[in-house]
Amino acid sequence: MNKEPSLPDLLQDLAQTETNQFSELVQIAGLNLHKDFEGIDLSGEDLSEDNLSQANLSFANLSDTNLRSTNLSGANLKGANLSGANLRNANLSHADLSGANLSDAHLVGVNLNNAILYQANLNGANLKSVDLTNTDLSGANFRDANLKDTKLKNPSHLVTDSVITIKEKAFDPFLEADKEITQAIADLFGQETILDDVCKEIQELLSFDFVSISLVIPEQNTIEAVYGIGIAGRWVDQARHYLNADKDIRDIQADIVDTCHTEIISGWDRRFDRWIYENFQHDQLNRIFSPIFLVHDEQGKEIENWFENYEWDKNFIPSPVQGEGNNRVIRMQPLPGGFPPVVIGTVEAGYENTSRPITYEQATHLAKLIARRALDIRRGSLRYVLKIIAENAKRIFHADLATLHFLWEPQEERYIYEVLAGDPGNIPLKRFSPRKYGVGWRSIFEGKLQYVTYLSSVHKNSEVDFSPVALERGTKTYAAFPLLINDKYKVIPRIIATPTKQGSSVEREQHLIPVGVLYVHFRYEHQFIEELSRQGEYFANKAVDAIWHITIHQKMREEARQLATLQCVTQSLSQIENDLLSHIAWYTLNVLAADLVVIYEYIQTEKQFLSPPSLAGRLIQEDAMESEVPEQSVPFLLIQHETNIYVSNISQEPIFKNSLFTQREKIQSVAGILLRVDKDVVGVMFINYRRSHIFLNEEKQIISSIASSAASSIKNQRWLQTLDSIEREIITTLDWEQLQELIVQKAVQNTGADIGVISIVEPTTQDLVAKARYPAHKQIENALLNIKMGEGVSGWVAMHRKAALVNDVEIDERYICYFADSRSELCVPLLDKDCQTLGVLNVESRQKAKFKQKDLGRLEFLAGLAVIAIQNAQNAEKKEQKGIKEVLTSVGNVSGKVLNKMNTGISTVEGLLREIVSGLNENNVEASKNRGNTALSFVDQMSQTLKGLKIAQEEKPQPLDLHKIVDMALSEIPQLHEVKLSINVPIDLPKVLGGEQQLLSIFYHLIQNALDAMPNGGTLSLNATTVELEGKFWVEVKVSDTGLGIAPDKFNEIFQLGFTTKSDRGNIGLGLWLTKLQVEALGGILKFDSSPNEGSQFTVTLRAYKQ
């Protein structure tokens, strides 16, 4: 038997003919279909809808050939290979198929009347619903064939175990699909394991100190840090950035996603998130950023091993134009694949040492490793699960193409996730998206399968037009299965559900939410019989079930991430002492991927905002923020509005109508949030987006949690500042009137009251006398300036020695009106250690039920501080006369010592003056000049000492900047003889409380002593830092020299009056004694350490001033 040539060889000269029917080509070629094609190779060819009746195709290779609806009646197919062939609806009546191989062939709807299948191999063939009653089946192999609803004249000859397998065969594709989808879901659930493996491989291969992976989140159009090892684990879930931000203000991660560049950066870059950079000490890192992407061909299919053939040495090119600072950019030119790569994330890795370089070779190795592992990373994504669903849909339905569209994005009117499996025919995937009023839309509207064929739509006036895109591709039939989730627990936000018109059957279902659509395409006319429809719905339901579980898992994971982040925020806020509002703003910005967050602190009692506000994010115009907050500005309007606002379209919200800030910064959406503790507003926060943003309920809950934590932190910090300021005043002043005013002010501010008053018991009359009120302009009725014990709420509190919290003064019989419009009152007694009433502290509010138990607790604490202040003032007054003798004696002792030294100095000066006169008489001018300088030095020291003692008594303490004090002290030193300076006093050092001249005197003496100890030169060092002692912050300044040092046997004497190590006659030993006296007067500590011939170090420790 001579095998004929293949079809391409046989008909190569007929390629330009207009017909595509095989039988017509045979005629044109002058060949005989009945005798010339024995053994021909037609595998994979399209012979659908042709007339091959009586054809001789014995022993032909027809594997995977499309013979749908082809007329093969009476054909000789003896011994032919028809494995995998599509024979749906073909006519094989009277055909001879004896010995033919029909394994895995598709025979649904085929006509086999009187056909011969003697000893045919039908292993795995789909014979569902086929009529075989008049067919010769003797010796045929039916193992694993689908004989569901198949008509058999005598099925008894079939082996029992084969029949069981036949029945099960119909479900095999679904079982296989279940298996693959389940595995894909497991990969998604195990995403962290995949990322951990990738990070560790990068670290082991390239010896980096840390590795971080950030992934693109399509639902939010953001990129987020999701996993890290080393120090990179610290900023996981802390950084989230919008991808489509303007180039000038977008984050480094978003820039890498957009450009597909690899960058090596050491130090600062303007694209960095400043808060992340500073909070996690990124100034100490040398890092490389590289994209994670997938490569596709021109049909949109993934190219898995592209990196093996990519010419890295030629195309992975360091850019000749480097970035700013120490940045190096490496570009891929050209990018691999037919389409632009799909970036799914970034890798950030590097060293905790800026001097340790990252080489081009390391960058290349990293890029190759990421390319190889990108498909593994993709496996942990929702898109991958959807692709597996689409691939199984194509396989189960024997379709040419399957597309799946999931999660509607209303702003851009598109689906967030779109995947395909099969051949799209050079048409981009996005063109297959559901059309309004098309088949997909109708399937969602009806809540069931919809399909359309090209012939039916043309000739049968179908209600749905055939898709032009499907027609362009060559599709003859396509079907749409709606993806409907029973959202009983509100997992899917309705805003991302596929839009349907009112009254659809889907919307009538109580919890049924349409989230997408699954299409299957066929290049032949396909009738969706009832059974196939049921199979399709079954598979669609399985797909929806998988999506449901994924959605639940992602929601739980997102909620867990948010909970962990919020917990981290809350814990961090409770530990932050400086720049609290700035930390809140940056936390909020990163958790919500906002563009700008602005927070204004508000003092409710004074109805004013503190300026300037705290801002997080990048401004388009650096001067866009106004430092002052005028009335009728947006923050005040939000206070007047009294409730939070969430605005997706800022042009529709009147509050922002005249906002120059939102116009300059191109803000489109904003949330205006009141930072409130109970009824006390402590600030407002604006969360701004430069893109259209819809605030979903879940996001509103996050914002509410952040706002609650932020408001509580602000209030707690105010409370701590209150305690600190009052404690400091108690320690540093005996001015009782000043303390009263401060306590009342802080009582009003910390309870959110409208007014407060402190009243003291007059010893003789036992009346309560109002001593101070806040605000001071609020008037009290003259008749109520003095009230009797037991009168009003205050009198009742004083008499009964217990606090009173009155929610509604109008129904309290005790109440006497102090202030107009009051509705609630809180009053606590001032009790001494013997429980005797010294007075009362009272606050009132215009709001009913304004005060809570925690307000009562805070007011009682303030009352305790007031009692201490009262007793200090009383004790000081009592001791003033009694202790005057001791005071005068002490002063006399000190003064006596000082005067004794003064007398010694005066005697020395007197002797020097005599020597000067004698020297002048003897014409010894040079010696007289030296003695004159020595005398002047004595006079200067005595003057400085007296001045220092006077200042210590008279100068009032104030918050001062030690950086400036040290500069001033150094400027007073006349000259430095061969002495090197090493000054490290940071500008941002906390201020200290003291007198300016006191502090100048302290550091002047210490610096001068150090210089005197280095007559032959050396190094003078001043180093300042903040230290924590017993839970409180102090500022420590060390003054060091490399001079002569002090002998150990003199350590006990150096701070004594008159001690000096200087051998010349120009010193009287007052400097260190006076310095120690001044440091201790400020509540500080002066310590020293010294070694002979090595130098000395004096350490001044002063309490940090807390604003």
C-alpha cells in the first residue's frame, strides 16, 4: 500500500483558491476522493461541514481532525486513526470503522446508523446519547468510553468493570478540574511559603542582609510590602503605594513597576517614602530594586522560559545617565516578549552598610533569579486561580477559547481580573470584555447560561447581537455563564458587583451578587443541549465556589493584616513622645495608600486650631499648606458639620468648594474625619486622594479605628504634658496664683469642658472663694464668688468631701448657676492628707452628659496636684519667718566663704598693685604689665562670681536651646591656642529649663577650665545627647579635654570653694564651685572623671523640657 503525500504537499498549488472545502479542492486537483486517499495524513486539519460521502480514507491519519457535521456516510474508514477527532454531529451511517482507533474521539450527536465498528478502539470516546442500536459493535473496545444515555441493542457483552468505568468517565473531567483548581487555591493560601522560599534563595545566592517582596494588588491598584526577611520584615504591611500617581510624586516601588528598570540606590532618593525612610533607618542601607514580571507573546500567552534565551549581556544595560545621588539604573532594552511585560511586584534587597557595594553582576544574577521564580510567585495570586478555571472550562467544553472576567471596577468601567485560555486569534484580551446588553450581560441579568450562534443570530432574529469581536476571531458559537456569589455575609462589596439594570432576576435574589462572567468560544455551530447546559452550570458553580473561598481567605487575610497594622499603630502611638501627629499622618497614609494626609490639632475650649498642621505625603506645590487656619476654612467647616464626611467626587461637596489647597494639589476624593474622644474634638484629619476613590464600609471601619486610636493618643499626650507642666511649676515656683490658673486651664482642656473654676476654703469664714477661672473672660456672678459650705454642687462636694458628676444640672436640686447655658458639671474636692477640705475644682459644659468616669479620674488627679501646690505655698509662708535665720546663716556661711576668698583676692590685688608701682619706679614696665594683667584677672573672677550669685537668685527659668547656649559660650572665649574643637551638639536636642545667663556661666567655666588644662594644645570636645533616667528624659553634655588631668587625691576637693589646680597667682578657685552650685540650682547633676596627663571630662545632666 502506497501512502499518499500529506495535504500540504498535495495541494500546495491550490493555496490561493477561494474555497476552503476539502472535497472541492480534490475536484480542482483532478483527484478521486473514492480511491486516491488511502493512508493520507490529515491530522489536525479542519474538514468540518464537508461532504466526504463514500470517501476511501482507510488507514488515514485523522487524529485531532475537525470533522464536525461532516458527511462521511458510507465512507471507508477501516483502520483509520481517529483518536481525539471531533465527530460531533457527523454522519457516519453505513460507514466502515472496523479496526479504527476512535480513542478519546468526540462522538456526541453523531449518526452511526448501520455503521461497522467491528473491533474498533473506542477507549475513552465520548458516545453520550449516541444511538448504536443498528451498529455492529462486535469486538469493539469500549473501556473508559462515555456511554451515558447511549442506546445499545445488546449491552450484555460489555464487561461489568468497563461499564462502571464508563459511568464514571463522564465525571473525570470535572474531577480533574476540581483537583487542579483545589491545588491552585492551595498555592494561593500558601503564598507566604512561596515568598519565603524566594527570599531565602535570593539571600543565599547573593549574600544580601535583607530581602523584601512587594506585590501589585489589582483590586486597589497599589503595590504593598507583603513579605520580608532580615530587617525588611519590619516594614511588611507598613507601606502601600498607589501605582498610577504622577511621575514627579510617585513612590520608588510604583516607579519600578512603571519603568521595569532595576535600580541600585544608596542613601536618599526623592521617590522614597520619607516616613518609612526615617522610621526604619533606611539612610544606613545600600539597596537594589528590581521588578517581578511575566512575559507574553503577541497572542497574550505566557512565555515561561524566556529568560533562558534572553541575551542578558547585550540587553541588560547599565544606563549612561545615572539617577540622583548614588543611584545606578539598569534598563532592559529591548524588553522581552511581544507585549509589554506584566509587572506583578518588586524585589528590594541589599546591605545594612552603605559602604558595601552592589555590583552589576549581582544585579544580573538577581534579575535572572526573579525571572525564573516569577511564575512561582504568580501561583500565589488570584489571577492564577482564575486562569486555571478558564483552562479547565476550555478543556471540559472542548472549546477553542475560554475567557473569565471578574470584579467590576466602576470608576474605569472595566473588570479588574481578565484571563484567557486558548487561541484569541491575535485579538487582545480586553476586547473580549462583556458588552452592554450582550450575551454576558444578559446571562448576568437572567442569572443563567446564555449562548448565541452566528447562524441563529443572522437567520433567526436572536434577541442578542453576535459579538463583532467573536466574529472577527472566527467564533461561530459562544456561551456565557454568570458567576454569582451568594453573599450572605457581605463579603463582596456591591460597588464591585457587575452592574445590572433594575429588576433583574439576580437582584431579586436576596444575597446573590454577580461578580463576573465566564465565556467559552467555538469555531463551529454548537447547540447547547440540556445536558451540556447542566454541565456548564455545574462547572460555573464549582468556579464560583472556588472564587468564594478565595475571596473569604483574602478578606480574612486582609482583615488580619489590617488588625496587625492597627495594633502596631496603636502600640506605636502610645510610645511616641515627639511629633505624634506626624506619625499618625504617615501611618494613615501608608495603611490606606492615600496621597496626602493632613492633621490639624484642635483646642475645643478655645475653638482654635494649633498651627502648623502635620502632613504626610508629597506636595505638588511645597507651599500649598497654610500655616494659619482662618475661620470658615475647611477644618472649621468640618467642625461645624459635626460628622465625618466621605467624598468620592470633591466637586460635589460644598465644604471643599473654595479650598485652594485641594485645587492646587489636584485632590479628587477625600475623607474628613473628626478626631474625637467621646464628645471632645481634639483634631481633624483629612485623607486625600488625587484619583477617584470610593470609600467602602471596610475602609471606613479602618479609618474609624485609626481615628479613635489617634484621638486617644492625642488626648493622652495632652494629659501627660499637663502633668509634666504642673509638676514642673510646682517644683520651680511658689507662685500659687499662677499655679491655680494653670491647673484650671488644664482641667478644662483635658475634660473638654467649656469653663472651669477653682475655689479655696477661707480659713476664718469657711466659705468657698473663687480664686481662678478658665477661660479668664468668663464672668462669675458676684454673689457666687463666695458660697457657703453645702450651697450648690460645689458646696455639697466641699462639705461631703466626695466628687459629684452631674449629667443634667437642670434636674439636680443642688445646682446653683455659675455660668450661663451650663448643662453638665463635674466637681471634685481638694483634700489634704487628713481628709480636710482645702477647696474644690469644678468644670462645666454646655453639653448634656458631657463628662465620663475617666474625666472624673483626671480631675481628681489634678486636684491632688493642686493640694500639693497649696501645701507648698502654705509651708513656704509658714517657714518664711521661722527659717529666715537659718537661711541668713546659710547665706552668711556661703557669703563668708566667698568674702573670705574676695578678701584674699583683694589682698593679692593690693600686693600686685604695690609691685606694679614699684616696678614702674624701677622702669620695669614689662614686669609691671604682667602683674597688671594678673590683677585684672582677679578682678574679673570676682566680678563673674558676684554676677553668677546674683543671676542664680534672680533669673527665671525658661525653655532654652543648648545648641545655641554652647555656641554663645564658645564665642565668649577670646582665642583658642592650638586647640582643636570637636563639637557635637545636635540642633534638634530637646530644650532644657533654666536661665540663659546661668547656662552660659556653666558652660563658659567648663570650657575655660578645659582650655586652661591644655597649655600646649590638645582637643576640646563637647558632645550632647538625650538619655533616659528612671523613666524620664534628660539632656547630657560632656565637656572633655586632653590636658593635664587631675590627681586622684584631689577628687574630693575640686568642687570646694577655693580649690584650684593652677599654680599662677591669677586664680582664686571659684569657677567649679559656682558651676556646681548653678547646675544643682537647676535640678541637674555635675559629675567628672579625670586621669593625670590624659585629660578630664565634666558631664552636665539637665532635665529635658517637655512641651
